[in-house]
Amino acid sequence: MEKPVNSNPDFEGVFGDKRIGKRAAQVLRKLTTGRSSSLREITEDESEQRSFYRLFNNESFSESGIIKSITARCSELSKGRHLLCIQDTTEFNFSAKQRRIKPESGLGTTSRNDILGFMLHSSLVVDADRSHALGYSFIKTWERAEATPEKQGRNYRDLPVKEKESYKWIEAARESKDLLKDASTITIVADRESDIYDLFGVAEKDRVHLLIRSNHDRQISGKLKLSTCLEALPVMHTYKLSIAGDIRKNTTKRVAEMGLKWSGVELLKPKSCKDEQLPDVQQIYVVEAIEQGRKNGIHWRILTTHQVTTSEQALQIIRWYKERWHIEQIHRLLKTDGFRIERSQLEQGWAIRKLTLLAMMASLRIMQMMLSYLDDNEQSIDEVFDKQEQKCLQMIGKKMEGETEKLKNPVKTNTLRWATWIIARMGGWKGYTSQRKPGPIVLQKGLAKFYNVYEGWLLFQDYN
């Protein structure tokens, strides 16, 4: 039997300093229990607060070290699996605190020159067959300098791709390939911004695939545009897609009828691609899903190196692309609805970025619990909670169950869904089968309460 992977990052092993490792683990725990990015709010007293500030201002506690400790765990879980590496970029806005943040301390402009903040690009790793969130294969934070290439009088479009910000997609894919070398297959999944011809150079036959949403009406062989090729094809398959309502977008719940088309195509190398090692033609497949009978409805056009010759294969591409939802939820948890990173009271940009990296680990655990309720083939509890945490959950679980069968934990003990039921109940979820499944904020509240109980439980164990 294989030894279970530790559910927590090995800070001590990476930094080689027990004090840094112990303090980093404490901050991660406090982030989870405090549900806030404010060190004042999550610390118990002034002494602990000062020790946390010293940690984040300690150059030895580096971003690269934190990232290494987080991604190393994901590498251990990769063996023999087909993994989706889901890439995305988000940005953090600290303009409201501009006077408090020290200049040249790790913050700069973002997608808008008038916004003070930093950028975050990451690759979330999900088991393609089971939809289990395993960790991160790539994380990068950066700030833009005030003097952009355009302001310096340089033609940005003519720069080599390595000198462009868009190189993040290629860099993340390459580093993920190296980190997850024991995986059977890797599929890079990304949205429109990643539609760069250079990215196809990362693909490896039968091992590394791409699945990206099309952003450009690219030239293909036969002197055709991609759109022209697809317009000439009939709808080959239809299916129903349930669309959840969104109050923020003023949309209501509905069932959409989707039409599928697919074809193999040869992408022609654009003049903007400066990499002479890339071939002039890329053999790929395109899958298009269009909502039928609705103006301005759902329209996905996806480019992939996976073979697509049947409706089952086309639907699989759509399902894998929809897994992007996971990384969007991670970003949501980092911001207003979760750890509220943008409200951090830290005055150094570098410290805020380190804090964000720790919050990413806490957000991952919440995502893992959410996914356990979406699939019967759930993730191993050992990948999320260690043995001590599981013992504490057993004690709490007995107290959380009600007198009637309806209020008893309906799932097998010591499984991730069993643990999620307990955490959700602690977060205010009633536990009725007729009730909606627990969402990320409920689970975050429950996880915070659990770790408060857990710390007391550990003290009790030490005295007995």
C-alpha cells in the first residue's frame, strides 16, 4: 500500500528552517480559521501578530520557496493519471490603499495603468477522469512596471514571445510538463487569451495535449479562415445543457439546446510568430458548440490536439473545457467572497503576494470539498485531511448528527464527502437531502470553525 501524500505543504523541508516552516504552517492555519487576510484579525495577540509580520518581511521566506512547497505536493499525486492543467490569470487591486502601500515593494500597474496591484497566473491540476482537484503545477506573481514597452517606443507586437507577458501561458505549460513528468497524459486547458500559435509547440504526441478556446479567426490550409470552414459544416450532434442563473448578470436558469460541430484542420503559422523552430503547419482539431435558436447565446470554439472524430470525443472536449470553473472559484475565494486579499492591511507588496500564495492553498481545500459532492467517485480523504484531522472529525461528526435518519451523515465514514458533510454542518448547512449542496462560503465558514475546534482538541490530546 502506498504511503498517503501529506495533505499540507512541506514548508520546513523547502526552507530548511524549522522556525520558518512552523510559522508558515501557523499562518496557513490562521488564514483558514480567521477567514480574512488581515493579520490583525487572525492573530490572538500583539506578540503573535509581530511574529507573523516578521515572517512576511523575512527575505528567506521567499515567494519561490512558498511556490515550491505548494507545487511539490502536486507532483507526488501525478503518477499514472491523466491531468488537466487549467491555466488562468487574475489581478488584485490595491488602489484604495495606495497611500499606505510602500512604493516599489512588489506592487505596480495591472491591466489598467491607473490601478495599483499585482497579477497572478496559476495552473490548477485536476484529475481528468475523476474531477479531483490535486493542487497547482505552476504559480507566478508579478507587477507591471510603469514604463511599458509601448511607452519606451518599442513595437510590442514585434518582440519575441519570451519578452511578452503572454509568455506566461507557454512558461506555465512547460513547467507543468516537467513537474508532472510521472503523469500518463497532461492536457493544458486555457481560455481565449492563450490562443497563441507558439503554445502549440509545447504539445507532445500521446502525452501533452492542448485544449484552448479560440480567440482568432486563424488562417487554415486551403486558403480558408477557421470560421469559413465551420460555417460550411452541418450540426453533427445536439445535446442539452443546464445553465444556472446569475443574479449579478441578471440571467435566469434555463436549459440550452447546443449544436456541435467538429473537424480536423491545419493551422498555418502566422507572420507574427517569430519562433523559427515551430512548423509552418499545425495539425489540430476544432470543436464548436453553439446554442441553438438563441441570439447571442453560448458559443464556444475550442482548438485541441486531442483527436476528435465522434460526438463522444467532441462532448469530452466540452466537458474538459468546462472544468475551467474550478480555477475561477479559486480566484473568487481569494477575493471578496473568501479571504479578501484586496483588504489586506500589510504595507509591503511582497508580503501581500506571499500571503496570497498561502491563501491559494487554503482555497484549494475548500474546492476539494465542493467537488466531493459533485461526483460519486470522490477524492481520497488522505489527500485533503491528515490522520489527526480525521480523528477530530470523527469526534465532531457524532455531535453534529441529529436524532432522525434525515439528520445523520448519509455517507461512509472517513471519506471526503463524509468530512465535507461535517464541515458544511459546522458552516450552517442544515444537512437535509432536499437542500442545495453546500457552496464555497459555507464550507469556508465550516472549515474555520473546524480548525478552531481542532486546535483545542490537539491541546487536549497533549494533556491526556
